[in-house]
Amino acid sequence: MKRKFISIVIIMTILVSQVLSLNVSYAKSETTSSDTKENIETKLNLANNKDYTWSYDSSSDSWIMSIVTTVVNPEIEDEQGVSVCVPNAYVTGIDTNYDGTADVTSSNYSEAVNGKMITNTSGTITSTNGQVYTATTCPVIINTGAAGYGNQSNQKAGTTYAKEGYINVACGNRGKQDTATDSSGNTYYTGDAPLCLVDQKNAVRFVKYNILLGNIPGSVDYFVSTGGSGGGAHATMLAATSNNEDFYDYEIEAGAVGVYQNSDGTYSTSVTINGQEVKISDGLWGCMAYSAITPLYSADMAMAFEYYLDTDYSFNTDYQKKMAELLAKEYMEYINGQNLSVKESDVNLDINSDGDKTDTIKLTIEYDTSKYADTNGYGGTYLDYYLAEFVSNLQWYVDNLDYGEGWTWFDSDGNALSDSDVASMTSSDKAKAFIEGRYATGTSSSSKGGPGGNMGGGAPSGNMPGGETPSNIGNMTGEMPSGNPPSDMGNMKGGPQGTSSSDSSSTTEKVGTPDQGTTQSATSKSNSSNYSTFKEMYEEYESDIKEVTSGDKYGKNIVNLYDPIQYIGADTTENPTWTRILMGAQEGDMSMMSSLNMQAVWLSAGTNCDISWQWNGGHVPSEILGDSLALYVDQMYGKYVSGAKTITKAEATSQTTNGTATSSTGTDISSWVTLNNGKISFDLSDAASYRTSGASKSTPGFDVMDYGQEDYVFGSSSKDARHWDTYVLKVMKNNYSTLEELFNGEVTSSSSSSNSSNNIYYYVIGGCAVVLVVILAVVVIKRRKTNKFHY
């Protein structure tokens, strides 16, 4: 009888397991056969490709490769290719008849030619900063597009870095607004996360593979990613997720080289070179990201927290203000659960103001309305770190004013100084004049080397490096840095008063479509242009998040895949050697705290990480005041490569002639910024005011009304965009009644969030299941007592 009872339990267990397993069986990459591996490596070997060409550019003394597809199974071939620019010093010539000798050289070149590049292994280049490179030791710069997390068409590689001795790579990528056509001719949306990133990973593998084969000069050990905005996010994520196997299935699906599925479910990341198996990865050595819009995972509440610190900030609606308040609390709990810490010596900051930089600081946020009244109750070591970083970056700006070119300086009466007066100005004189706003910057403010350069093939100044800005990314571009403070820095305590960015009016935009973008207008007075009631928006949020978090076809939560914090320092990640993130301190596209968090995590993982918040810089700021991408790469090369030169920043050239501006454009910040013997200081409330008054976009509780600042999932058969922020949903759920009353300025209904149709459905089903189990248990016990078991 006991055996019969056990049999019943086993059968029930099997049936329940089968039911529970429905809808959770995910696709895996098919096992890669040796023939498939050989086919991939044969097709992606440039020596076997007779269709691509090399062109010589005499102005930059470099060779540019035509666009080549990086995978064997492209979904959108026009977005899954690369082009490479190689300095001529590394090139003997092009072998057009494949006999091993160069037929076309820079001296006899006339037009684009097919053929194999012959590398000049003895060629060297000394960069403008003095670093020395060869064809086998030079860095490879990979430009990441994906502006606004959108697509990037293939394009020719730019020649910007040929003079520096770098190999430059431009790659395309699929994006959230893409469509493709299946074998039956049906159009479908594609490009959701992580495909932008996967295409860039595949480009890295392709270029590394062909370097190993000797088809392209360069070093597989010194790959550096760079990009701006969404491209900056992907440059960062490319470094943060280096060679992590969470992305292998997507790479295998595309037919990338150097990542294959074994029969036992494990992966192989070797390629065959001259009969030998050689490891290859999509990992990076370094990263230079401009306005990195990542991690989005915590971006909404980070921005909410940063804006809520400003007690004078004027939110557009009471609903937005309440959302900011609630998300700020959520962010405090998030940070305090991250166990972040930082060594003062690693960031060169005296965070606890004890006079030294030798301590390790545990980063936490406190809430005390009496102790921190001027920042809405928030303080703690995390905010001490934030403030120290802000002060440090203004200090850097002031310390580097001698590098400014074409500036016009004025006296206290508003008169332009004479040339002789300017020539005699000391660094302290310039610092004082800057703080008092007695200046007008030059036309370029000495910007160079950053995203303003033509790195990929046509990037407009101040925009994303790596190529032209996609025309269909919607409403993602922010304020371009001019080098001057905005005229509306209204909320600074004790400082200049003006109109806050939230006070102006603007037409409410319909968001969440490929044509309109994903960002709600910064000045909108409506909490949502898509939903008439809070209940409607809440249920849409809940449904979307359930769909996204349930996993894609590989069982992966795409939001987690795009959170660099979850990958930095992970056991399965190849950490880069160094990273640098440059943010415009006035940009409204991203909280400064996001880069702060990544710095703390990267430093803890052993990666050198530098963050720069450019004072007065907007979205995707150019390098200014003597800095450049090339300078930083050369410095990192000198620091981490054995035998390389130590590179220091060149001395500034003193300005001897005043500029030609007729009036000052600077902002007098002397009433809230203290300058004492050349040292800058201001408090946390001032930093918060600076952030909110200069930003070019809205914030949380702001953009999150309809869709996030950027989007991971953008396109399906029934809707254009989907919500994914679980923290926003948590806040809405836990404060449903309060937010419902404030939403769109009206009371909609008194229903609580638990009454959504989805929840009711699952409660009913779950309740029925419990009742059935109880009934079955009662029957089994009763029959066991009477010894009457029947099948």
C-alpha cells in the first residue's frame, strides 16, 4: 500500500513538473560542428575575401579598408560590418595577385584595389604625445555607435588616429528600431538588447582574428572602445562584459568567429591559426566613454535622487515631485545594499576631509531631515564622495585655464583687457576671473581628440564618435557643450538667478515610437501623453515588465544583460586594465552618480578607472584644455606596457593676445563657490543646484512617466516600446493611491494595484490549485485509513 501511495506522489510530481516547465524551456545555440567552425573561419579570413578593397588617403597617410561583414549569418548585413584604417607606416603595400609581394604602394597608388595587405613589421610611429608604436604593438580603437541605443549603419573608418599610430575601427550595429524580413517575406521588429552590443563584440572578434592571421596590423592585447551617449554606454558595456559567456549564444547565432557551442553545452573560444588552436575573445584592454548612458538599470532612481537633493528645484507637476521623492528613497536603499567602498588613494580624493588620502571609505547614504535639511534629508559618505568628485573637477578646470586658446578676459567693469594685461595674467588671476565670470571662451575652448573628431567616418562635432548620427533615433540628443555656463543657471543658492529649465513651456510629445523616440519632453506639464489614467499606465508597466523579466528566447533578462554593474569583477568576465568616463557636468541625460558607481565597482575589481565631470560641459562633451583621447591612451600605454614611455601632459602655452569677444559670457559663481589660495570649495546643496539648473533634459519621475531615458526593447507586433524599470514599478505599486490622486492632476479611481486583471487571474488559478491539492490530500488520508486505495 505504501508503494501505491509513493507511486501516486511520483506521478503527481512528474505532472506538476511538466506543467511548471511550460514556457520556461529556452533556446540554446546548436552544437557547433567542426565543419561549421571551419566554414566560419574560412569565410571570415580576409585572405579568402576577394571582394573588399583598400584605399590610400594621402592627407592622413593611411589605408582604409572597405566595409566587410563580420559574421556568416547577418540579419541586417548593412549594420553588421566593419571598416579599418591602418597608418601607412605599418604597410609595405597591397598584394593584388596574392603572390606574397606588394604590388600597390602609397607611392604608386591610383585607385581602390583588391588584395591582401602586406605588413611592414619594422615600421614605427611616434604619436603626437611622444609614445612609440609598431605594427604589432599599436592600440586598436573600436568606435561604438548605438546612439540612443539605436542602430548604426556600416561606414568607412575615419583617419583621425592614423597620426597617433593607432588602428581605427568603425563598426555597425543593429538597434531597437530595426525591422527585418523573414524567409516568408514578413516584416518583424528586431534589435532589442543585447544585439547592439553583440554586433560590437562580433566586430572585435573579427578584427582580432584577422590580426592573428596577419591580414591586418595591430595588437590583440590593446583594444580600446570609445563612443558617445548611447555609443558611450556601449563602449562601457563592451569593456564591462568582456568575453562573458552570457552573450555567447547571441554571438553564435550570428555566426561570429571564435565562439562555438560544444556538445556538452559548454563553449569553445579558440580559432585555428596555422594548425594551432589559439584563444580569442571579445575582451578589451581599455575604454574611453563620453557621456556613457549606462547603467540604465538604476538610472531613473539615480536621476531622481540627484534632483531631489536640490530643495529649490521646481518640478513640473506634483506627481513628478512625489515620484522623485519616492525614487530617491529607493535609491538610498539600493546604494546601501551594494556594499560599495573606495580607497581615497585610488581616486586621489580626501573624501572624509581628515587631511589625508589614505582611508578606505564605505559608501552609504543617510537620511536625517534635521542634519541634512539643505539636501532634503540626505547625506552620508556616498554623498561626500559625490561632492569631492564635483569639487575636484571644478578644481581641474580652474587649474588648466592656461591651456585655453582664444579666450577673452575682462576687468571688473566689463572692459576687455589689453594684450599686455592678458600676457601678464597668472594662473591665480585667471582662476579669480573665471569664478567671477569675467571671460568669454574661444570658439573651440581648445577642444580636441574626443568625440568631436572624425573617428568613424563623418561624426559631427560634439556628437557620437564612430559615424554619423542615425536620423531615426528620435529625441535623444541633448545640449551640446559650448564651454560657457548656460544663461539659465537659476537655482543656485546665493548665485545667479534666472529661469529654471522646468519653468519653460513646450509642446507635449508623443513618445515611445520609432519616429518620436523614447524621451518625454523635459518641459511637459502632463505626466503622460500616452495614458489618461494612472491605472492604465500601471497595468501597462506591470504587463511589460512581466514580459521582459520572463526572459528572451535564451532565457536571459535583457535588462540584466545591459547592467555593467552586474558584470564588472564577475568571475566570468575579463576585466579591462583601464577605463575612463567623461561626463558633461551639466547634462541632463544621465545622473553623475551612475559613473560614480561604476568607478567604485571597477576599482574594487582591480581596473584603473577615472571619471571626469567636465565643468560647464553638456551632453557628449569634447576634450578641452589640453586633454585628448590620444593623450590618455598614450599615458595608459606608458603606465601598463613594459618598455613603453611615460607620457606627461605638455606644458601650456601662455596666452599673449586677448580674444575678440566684445562682452563677457561667463557666469559669476563667486557667491557660492569659494576660491582660497587657488583652492575651490562649495557644499553639497550647491552641487545639487548646479546639476539641476544647467541640465538640458528632464529627470525621473520625469522621463519614466511613459518610457525610460533610453530603451532596451523597442518594437513588437503590437507596440513600439515597453517598460522595464522594476524600481519604478515597485514605487508605483507601493504608493498606488497617493500617486493615482496626483497623476495628470486628477483622481481616476480608488482601485489598488493588486486588482489588475493579470493579478486576479493568477490569484484565482493559484487558489484553485491549492483547493485541489487540499482535497486530494484529504482523500488520500481518508482512503489510507480505510485501506482502500484504488487507481
